[in-house]
Amino acid sequence: MENELQNRARHEIAHGKKLAQSDPEQIWGWGTPAGRLRAQRRADWIIQNAKLSPGKHVLEIGCGTGLFTELFARSGAHIIAVDISAELLDLARAKNLPDERVEFLQKRFEDCDLDGPFDAVIGSSVLHHLDILPALVKIKELLKPGGIMSFAEPNMLNPIVMIMKNISIIKHLVGDSPDETAFMRWIFKHYLEDSGFSHIEIVPRDWLFPSTPTCIVKLVQCFELICERLPIVREISGSIYIKAESC
């Protein structure tokens, strides 16, 4: 198990170096007009469900370039943002976010020895990079009783995500790291239950993909609001949004 974690860590460090040589936010899709709207909507949901506000002590896992950290910090919460990649953290620090609100740390999450407990543990598209069961146990240990975890992750039932995460050559072409995957929401619910979380909410969302042409963004935004409410159809949304409480 330890060798597997070490291999995963090496892969993620190498992947971060590779991403930092170009424009990670463009590679991830957050830099397009549609991508920025998708990111803001995702951040708003995480902020609302994690109840971020001034005075809250928050841990962000896998902050990368700090794109979401910047959005989360607007809540007024104090955020400790960790990432395994020194190169991506250099890009995050270059955003010059307020020191009194944000602290960036280079750490492998599994090895984190942090000053908790936290009111919330949050992140965007990061849990699928981790060994999920030990990660959930670690998250619960870091949360205070009644603390909230709030994340958004890729949905394995989405056909595009399924292809990207399971066909090696496509995985490489789109810039994924070797070990990352995606989740099915009912299986993830069992993970959370087995890890001792309560008040679990997992919602399929996201039909506005970063590559959406600007001229049809508003149309797709209307379309996604409908699709996210339709039984069966909503199960193939691009993401799952996850909220759970520590007992």
C-alpha cells in the first residue's frame, strides 16, 4: 500500500511539473469563457454548502494554481491550501492572495500534519487523484464534529468522462495524470457512509463544458438547469457535487 501511495505521489509531482510548463488552467478548461462560468458556479456551490464565511477555519485539498482558492477566499474564510506540486503552488502564490486569508503549503495530503480541526474541508476535482478510502478517513479526522466536506468531482457515468478516464491514449492527450479516475455517486455515498460521515448529499451537475462556444453558452446554461432536474438524464451530468458532515 505504501509503495502504491509513493508511486501515486511521484506521478502527481511529475504531472504537476509538466502542467506548469504550459498553462494549466487552459489545459483543465477553466480559462475559456464557458470554463470560467463553470468554475464560478462550482465554487459558489462549494462555498454555500461548506458554509464558508469570515472566521471559519478551512482546508482546501489539491489547490493547484489557486484558481479556486481565489474564489473560495472571497467568502472571508481563512484557508489553508495544500498541493503536492511545488510548481503549481508557485503559480498559486503568484496570484498574491491576502496572507491573512490564505496560506499555501506544499504537502501530500496523506502526510498532512495540520493544525486542525477544521470547520470545512473543500476542493475541486481533487479526490479522484487520491487513494479515496484513506483520504476520506483523513478528511474526517481533520474535521471538527459537525464540520463539512464539500467537493466537486468528475462523474464516471458521463460518457465523455468515462472515455477520458479509461482509455489510456485519450487520458494522456487530455492531460490527465496516470492514476486519476472518476466516481459514481451511489458508490461514493457508500464510501462516505463507511467512513462515518452523515447528512450526505451527492448531486449530479454540470452540462456546460469548457469547450462550449461562447455563442451558445446561455442556451446550454438553460439546458443544463433542465437536465439536472430530469431523472435518469441527470445521472450522466459531467460532475457530482458532494457534501457530507462529520459526526
